[in-house]
Amino acid sequence: MKKLWSMSIVLILAFFLAACSGDSSTEPPEENNNLPSETTDPRTDSDLDSLTMTEKISEEWSLTGHANTGAPLNSAGLRDGCQPCHSGNGFMQHLTDNPYTPQADEEAGEELKLPTTIDCATCHIGPGQEMLKTGMTEGYVPFVDGAYDAGKESALCISCHNGRRDTADMYEQWASGEGKPTAYPHYDAGALYSGVGGMEYPDVEYRNTIGHQIPGCVGCHMPVTDKGYVSHNFSMDIADIEASCGSCHSNLSDFYVGGNLQAQLDELLEELHEAAVAAVDGAEAIGMSRLTFPFVDAEGETVDLDNVSTEAFVSAYNYYLVKTDKSGGIHNPKYAISLLEESLKKLR
């Protein structure tokens, strides 16, 4: 019976790989079509047959950003610094002896292999599969040194959705005068969720909410559907609120379970923005894009960094992090509030 079940799991993943390999380009990328010896079972107590379940999961996945065959796959997926998280083959080959380096290959006149989507194989084979089994990431999360125990429910997600910045190193450069890096937090949900990925002052102890780290990313963003399979649309759907949040919160009608959390954060964000801008000569606002961060003037041009203090930069970074996290602080309420409050204190 056990052997039969193992064979069925392999067949299920085979269906996944076939269903997820579609690409609208005229020259489709090379498929990730290796079969694993072991994988994560996407089925719980589903009454659906394997093919129907696979079709439903694939349909959900096809509507997500992970399935996108246009931008940013055809832009970021072809840049060496971005491809580990913007292409399936980039992620799978990252930190191997044969990394995917399309930009360098093209410059060297070598044959250019196109990036693949973030498909079933990306998560269920190779390094993705290992993260699902162990809960550990290594070499993927820049704000921690070495291996990071994110938990089986979060390691795979946080390996990319983490802000992509070594915040301690950035702070040290600003504080020491060694440099003034201006990278903004990019795809930053994990930086807030983890409780360690914001830009922190070394002499401050930041508060942390561990409640949402227990169910992890999967517990909230990939609930078991009423059909008995794990959702793969990765979004927070109000229709799934009982499955996503009901194990800890009762009588929910929306995702704003923290009382006045959003109002408190909105007030803090407004206050921090006003204080940070006032601390920078010529600044009109915190820049909210790669080209305008950290501060812009009244004409929308970036402000001279000589006018930006370390405290102002830290404030801008944490403002951007909490503002663009898109969870309204729910990923880590105490940490979000703490980052904003401590940034404000240093400006005063």
C-alpha cells in the first residue's frame, strides 16, 4: 500500500510538471521536467481524483505572478543579479556548480537559455524540495548569516520574499561613513514577517510577534480548500478566511483581526514620513521606487545624499518596508510598530 501511495505521488507531480510548463513565447524555455524520488504531497483528504486535483492546482497557479511569462520574467529573469528569484531555472541552479547566468553567457557570446517560470519543479524539486523538508535556507536570505531556520511552512517562500537586502551591512556603511547604499526593500514580506529583516539600530531591542510565524506562510496563504487540496493561488482570499485564520481567530468577517492595528500603523507611517522629510534639506517626500529612493525633491528628482543622515535613511527604509509589505502589519504587528517607533525616536 505504501509503495502504491508513493507511486501515486510521483504521478501527481508528473501531472503538475506537464500542466505548469506552458509558455506563450515563440521560443519556449527549457522545461524543468526531472522527477523526484520524494516530494511534498499537495493532497490532504481530498475526494478529487489525482488528475482533477492537479488541474485545479495548475489552474490556480496559472493566474499567479509565478506563472507570468511576460515581465518580469523576460527582464529580471535574464539579469544575473535578479534571476535566482525571477526564474525557475535560476532558483534551482542558484548556489550550484552550474548557476544560471544568462547575462554573463550572452556577453560571452554563448547560447542564451531563456528563463523558465516559477513552476511546480521550482518548488518541489532540488533546493525547493529540500527547504520544504527541512525548513532551512542557506545563501538565500541576505539579512542573516549562514543557514536560517524559517520553518518548513515558510523557508521556501522567504528564500525570495525577504527584501533582498543585507540591512545590517547597509546600516554599518551609513553609520561608519564607509558608504551610502540606497537599495530599497524589494519583495519584502519576509523581512517583516521574520522579525529581523528591517533596518535596525544595534543598540535597540525590537519587539516581535511570533503568532503568525507558527502557521507560517503556507498556513495562511495556502489553506486547504473545501475540496480537500492545498490552495495554490498564494493570495489571501476572504472566502478562505476560516481555513487561513480560523484555527487561531474566531468570528472573523475580514482580515483586520488586530483591532486598530491598521489605523495605528497609518498614523505612525504618516508621522514618520513627515519627520524624515523634515530632517532632509530639499526633500519633499520619501521616494517610493528604485529610481527615487530614498528621498525626492518637489520636482521628483532624487535628493543629494549629502543631505541625508543615517537616521533619515533608516527611517526611509523602514517606512518603505512597512508601507509596501501589503499586509497592513499583519505579517508581524509588533515588529512593524517597533520599526516605525524606533525610527521616529532616533529622528527626534
